[in-house]
Amino acid sequence: MRRIFMIAGHEAECWLTHDGSRFILNMPDGAVPCQLDPTGAPGAHVLRTGGRAHELRLAVGSESTFIHLNGRTFEVGRVDPDDRLAGRQGAAGGDRLLAPMPGVVVSVAVKPGDTVTEGQPLLVIESMKLETTLTAPRDGVVAEMPFTAGDSFGLKAVLAQLTPQEE
């Protein structure tokens, strides 16, 4: 089944198939044979692709999956086709950072009123013993940062709110 994912603000369409011995990640511009093996540690896996092995950690939430690979954390969001068809996939959705799973705020780098640029770190959260840096999805002004370091939050809690930057 084809899926649409949101990675760093860009949509990516892909789907998995299996050739009897391995998985194949299919994308509109090509296919990549791969294998994902758990290591036994919580969320830890080894991804084998292109003759190389990559250690990674996964934290799966209801809205996104966080992948920690090579010292960086990537948020992979799932795009619901029903939302797209209903016209709910608007720009306002990029103004709020929602918690993909329950966790704790480790640190906060900005405060309300701060001007931020796309990709700028806003806060660091911890969930399932995995620290993740959440970044600004676009340029804007921080309207709300409802949590401080040490605060716990629940699934889909608003962790940050941006407003457009005035010209």
C-alpha cells in the first residue's frame, strides 16, 4: 500500500514490497532493497541497505516516527489521505508542533516573541529514553511555549506554536 510521509517539510510517497528474501523500499524515482533487524535494546535496530549497516533508534508515535541515525534525529510524519481530500492539510497545521507521544521536556531554546527560522531548534524532548530536538517547521515568531524543562506532556499536546513573521 502506498503511503505519504512528511520529512523535513517535504512529502515523500513510498511503499514496501517483499521479494521473498528482503524488503524493497519503492519510491516514484526508484527502489532500494533493505533489511531492518532489531538489536534487542528498546527501539534499537540495524538497517542494512546498499551493502552497508546503519545503527538507528526508532520511537514510534501515533502521528510521527522519530529516527535517530548518525547523531541526527528525523521526524517522519504520516499524511492522512482523508485529511488531504477534506482540505485540512493547510498551512496552519505547520504552526503547531504536537507531541507524537507522551514524554518530558529536556530543554527549551526559545521563548514567546522570539523570531525563528526554519530548522532552528526550539526544544528537546525525551520519550522512550530517546532525546529528540524539535525544530521550527518554517520561519515565524514563537507565539507559545507552554512547557519548561522537566515538564511532562501527553500525546498530541501542543509543544510550540508559531505565528507568521510580520513583513
